[in-house]
Amino acid sequence: MFFVDGHGALWYSLDALADSDDGVSSLSRAYRAAAPWMSIAWQFVGTAMVGVGVGYAWDAWRGSKPWGLLVGGLLGSVMGLYVFIRTSLKLLEKKEP
């Protein structure tokens, strides 16, 4: 849904950079290691906001305030949580030796 598989290659390369010791500071290595997790958080927020936006548009089109907004927000949050958990599990799989 949110190009999770497409970003997998990017996350893998960021993980490889985080593990390499190419003379960068420890803060830089920490940011590189945290980048995939920050991306997952933004995916969750983005998915929830899309749900709210669709619900708001539904309310404006059908005049069903506030039900479209509530249902859209709930569905967006559920989908965001699904994407968050699925992607987190993929990242944790990569970390296991």
C-alpha cells in the first residue's frame, strides 16, 4: 500500500551504512541506524492522515458530518498500525544474525 517493499532496499542500504565504520561520528551512525524507524513512524502518520482526509472529503460530498471523518480516521489509523507492525517485523528480521 505505501511502497513498503519498494523502501525495503533503501532501508537495507541505510542499515549497511549504519554498520559500516567509514570514519563518521557516532551521532551520524546513530542517525543512520534510526532512519528506517523514523520512516516507519512517518508512514503511520501519513496513512492515518490519508484516512482522515478521505473521511473529511466524504463528509463534504455526502453531508454526513462527523461520521465520515470518524470512520476514515479509524480506518486510516488501523491501516497505519498494520503498515507499522508489518514493516517493523521486516526490519527486525534483518537485524537478527
